[in-house]
Amino acid sequence: MMALGIIGGTSLFGTKLLDNMEEREATTAYGPVYLLVTTISAHEIVFIPRHGKDRNIPPHRINYKANMRVFKDLGVDEVIGVTSVGSVKRAIPPRSLVVPHDYIGLFSILTYYDNEIVHITPGLDESLRKRLIEAAQALHIDIVEHGVYFQTLSPRLETKAEINLIKDYADIVGMNMATEATLATELGLRYANLSTVDNYAHGIVDEQLEYKDIVAAAAQSRLDVEKVLLKVIKDTA
């Protein structure tokens, strides 16, 4: 039985994919992890709610090392990260789905190699990326096939000046994907990302950003995300 890992946050709050899943708590060398497990189309699905069981762990308090390690410990080879992002390009409006092909993570990226000299070349798994894109296309769901994800420091949102800088180098901005992808690479896990664009970043348009509005926008994209994930699961050999 092939195991697939999914880790999600705001974009999957209240997802029906979690219905009837078995709750577990796993222990890792980096701390405990709350997770849910189920079987879909003969595939074991291991889901980690990024913000914890009660969805109240802020981005800067997430135990990324434990989250990614538990996938490895459970024999998961592939991980799909689902993230809520802001767009720094007017051409990528809210309600868009993006499958990034690269990322920028210049600040406070974690590593498992705290006490030894190891240099990995981080990246996103192209095969898993293509499966996400093909699933969306088969379902006639619009998908942005390429994009650069820029990870910023959480928990605050970005200033207008920061976004003005970022928009020259990236397409979407968020708080966690670069960390997850880098740790996954260190563990030998194949990682790809599906991002829901839930707002324009600060200053791209003239509107006030509020977290409650971001959560509400993410809920509107949830059904499409569920469909894409289920299609990927069912089409996995």
C-alpha cells in the first residue's frame, strides 16, 4: 500500500477529506504530532493539520521538524503541502490555484543538520508537481502551472515596501512552504505544493488585509482543492 502525506493549514480548515479519518498522535525525536489517517483507493493517507488539532498554533510556533519527520517515520515517500498565500501579481487574482515550481526562503529556514556540515540542494518534486497540474486540468479547474513562492517571517503580514521588493522576484507569498520543502528534501521526501491565493498581498491593491477575510477566502477555494487532491490520490499507481 502506497502512503501519501498531506499537510495543510488555512486552505483545508473544515475539509471533508478529514471526515471519518482516524485520529492519532505520533512521537518523534522532535516532539509529538497530531495527525489523521485513512485509506482512499487502496492508498494510506496521512494528514497533518499544520496548525494542530484545534487549529490554533500560529505559523512561527509550528513544529516543522516534527511534522516532516513523522512522514518519514511512517514510511511516507511523497508529501503534498497545501498552503494559503497572497498574490504579488495582479495577473494571479484571489481564488487562483498555484503549483509553484520554485521558492525563495532566505530567512530562518530550519534544518535537521544543526551539528554537522551538510549542504543539500532544495527544490520541489517535478513528478508530483505534474500530477497536481494534470489532476486539475482533468477536472477543468484552472491552475497556474508555474510560480515562485516567497516565504516571509511570521506571524505578521508583510509591509507594502516588502511586497514591493518581493514582487520583482516572486509570484506568491506565504509563511511556511519553503521550510517544509527544505526539510522534506533533507529527509529524502518528494514534496510539492498546492497554494490557494486567498488575497492580494499588502499594497498590490487598495484594500485592508484582515486574517478573518483570508480564512473566508480560503474556504471558497476548498472544494477545488479537495477535488484535486482526491484525483491525485485515485490516480496514484
